[in-house]
Amino acid sequence: SPQVRQHPGNTMSSSWIFKWVFFFAATVHLASCVFLPEVDDTTILESIENNVTEISIPDDSDNTKWLNDFRLHYADFDVKTRLFTQSVRHGMVAMMSNSTSFISELERLTAKLPKSQMTRITIQARLTCDCDGKRMSPCPARCAYSCFVQFEKDKAWRSENDCSKSKFHACRCYEGSSEVCDAGVESCFKYTTGQIEDDKKCSAYNVDDAKLVESFLLIQDLLLEPINAFTRRVESRSSFLKLAADSIAHLSNLTAHGCFDHTTPTCKETSSGLLKKQIEFYQGLKINLTNEMMEKMDDISNVQEDIVRLKEKLLTHVNGLIKGYACCLGAASFSSGNIECPTKPLENDSMPPILNIIRSQRANVYGPYEWVPSNGSIPENAVAAGVDSDSVTLYAGRAVHDGSILPAKIKDRAYVSFDGQEFIKSNFEVLVSNDTSWKYTDSNTAIPDGALQVGTTKEGTPLYMGRAMHSGSKTPGKILSDGCLYIPYGNAEHVHCSYEILVLNKLNE
């Protein structure tokens, strides 16, 4: 490249100094402490501050040398930032490897718990009918043989609750239906399928280990994604700065060519000033990126701690289930160390009511339901459980607190009541079903048939879900063994002894 010649009276300032932070020592520190929070960030800052080189461009210097140095410095910066992002990624890979060991341990523990097994059955039932002048779906048992019929005598059409013994001219399954039942109301019956849980003791402690692991991995990915995004952004900005340095070098050469003619005395001064501003701008970007990488150290450490806490909570939850299962299997109470079982053995009554109902009356088949782990949104067919005082719909859910699985109201997060207080949970499950309803009851009435067991105390007592009006809100909560409903509202726990209880619908009723 040609030299930048100096015009008499228009000399370039000798104070044009470019500071470059050599990042190698800092990168070594960063790489060694990405996942070691005990390293003091001050060490990193001092390392960088002690590695500052001033590059002075004399008035009569060869432009080629400092341009090459300038470009090499930014190329070196790009290499060092990539070393930093690689060290972060290596730490994340190590964390994922540790999670593999954790999952193996989790699966080892859940193998001790019973597995939920469902039996799929097929029955004949009326899905839709007219009953007592109303359209109902599913059709209740008392109107299973109802129809919309035209009699011989007056040729008039009307609905009848029982057409099994009537003589008629024409028949439809219900008013407006295209299904003909001239040959008998039995043609209105359809085959439908449902699922019933296997009749086994202690099924309240069933666990789906595959969903448990999937839930853990999803949450871990959500925690790690901001770090992944940051490393991608650092690499992108570093590459941009490297290209910008190349562009500035080319512009400097063009300036030297353009100002070769001495007839433009202010050319070099003006062009050099503009070029200097560009260089200072990119130098500022480089310093900001360096600072951002150092500041991100706290976030990386916090993510690691969050994942450790997540693992601890999952293990605590599974160990609590194992304890409850062990107590449930025991024929008598016992205690050993910190493990104490209830003084009374768990009777069959403490099993989910649906199991007792199916055992005594197998014809009563209840509709299916599923607990879906929260992923930040309400799943399709989530069971609506009420309306908050701000008119927002509340959904049925459950969450773990103090070793118990508690019924929860779901809004943006889960809210549970415990020991007189309201607690907010970010990890929870949402109830999904098309076969639920609410039945009025009170504390003087036994738990009705079909009531859905939503959770269990850490002692093994079943918990059901109810709802009641409170301060302008229809709020769901937990039904305890005293028969009363306890709801979370306004940072406190409130008691109602008259309420609605959540029940499963029968497929054949």
C-alpha cells in the first residue's frame, strides 16, 4: 500500500492511539471458571486490564504496518471469542452428561414404584339423546331407550323417554337426527371405548417415569437455551467485527490513494478523522462485547444452580412417593430413622374412589382423563375449574408441596393452599378430559361415586378437588379428610364446607 504523505501545515495527530485488549489470558480464566462459580470475576478484569497494548501511529509511519496489525488484532479477537464460546459449550455438554447419570438414577428409583396400567374396554352406549325434553350427551341411563317417534294414530312426532315397547309408524334416534330407528331403538346405540385403571392397591403412587424424564429434559433445555443463544450471538458479533476491521483497512488504503494529490490540503485530515471515528466505534463494540461475556458468567452459574435444584426437587418428589408406597404396602405402622408411617394402616377406602366403584360395579365405566405437565401454556381440553375475580378462567391442576401432591388452581401458574397459606408453583400438571362435571355436596356427605382423586398427602391420604365462590371468584381447591374444601386466595387459605366436587362422568350414563 502507498504511504500516507504528510502535507505541510496539515500533519496527522500523533495522539491517534488504538488500544487493544489481548484476550488470551482472560479467555484462559473464563474457560476455567465457566462452571466454577468460586473463581472471582475480579481476577478476569485485572487480567484484561493488565494486557493493554497501545499502538501509536507516528506522523511519518508506513500505513501498511499498522493496518496489518489492526486487522490481525481483530482476527485474534475473533479466535479468542470462539475459544470462550467453545469452553461454554463444553461445560454445557458436561452438564448434559451429568444429566444422563441423573436420569439413570431417577429411573432406578422410579423402578421401585408401581406403574399405571390401563385396561381398554368397549361398551354399547347412547352418545346423544333427548331426555326429559333436553338434548343430552352422553345420554343418561334413564333415557337410553328414548327416541323421536311418529305414532300411527295421529301421525304427530314427539319425543318419548322410553320407546322400547311402543308401536310407532316412524322413528328417529332424537329430534333432528338422520339416524333411523324403525327397526328398534337398539340401532341408536353405538360402540364406544374407554379406559379403566387396573384394580391394584396403592395405585395412588403410580408413576410414569418416561413422562417424568421428558418433563425434566424439557425444563433443562429451556434453562440452557438462553446460554446457547448468547454463544451464537457472541460468535456472530465477533465475526462482524473481524469483517469490519478488514473493511476499515481497505478504506484506509483508499484514503491514502485519494489524498495522494497535494492540491487538496484538507483531504488527509478530513478522511483520517472520519476513519478514526469508525475505528473508535468498532473498538467500542469490541469492548462492550468483552464486558458482556464477563457479565454473562453470573447467568451461566445461575443456570447450573437452577438445574441442580431441579434435580434435587425431582429426587425429593420420587423419594416421597417411594416412602408413601412403602407405607401403603405395610400391614402395620412402623418407623425407622426419619421415616414414619401413619399409625393406622391404609385401608382400601384410601385408594382412588374410581377403583372402589369399578370393583363393586364393573358396569360403571368412567371417561378417560390425563395429567399433562405444564409447558407454559394451557393444553387443549383442559378442565375448566372456575373463574377468577378478574374474569380469567381457572383450570384444574395439581402440584407438589412439602411432599404432598395438592389440587391446584391454574392461571398463569399453579396456586395451592397449605397450612393456612397460599403458595405459587411454577412446576405443575394440568387435568385434561372431556368427561368431567361438578356435583354439589358438603362436609356432611360422603365423597360421591366417580369423584376424581387429584392428589395425596405425604401420609397417603387421598385428596379431591372442589370449588366454591369466594370474594367474587369461583375458586378450586383441595378437599381434606374432614370433608371441607380449602381454597387458595389472596395469599391465604380459606375454608368452605359447602361446595362442588369434581367427578368423572360414566360412559354408560
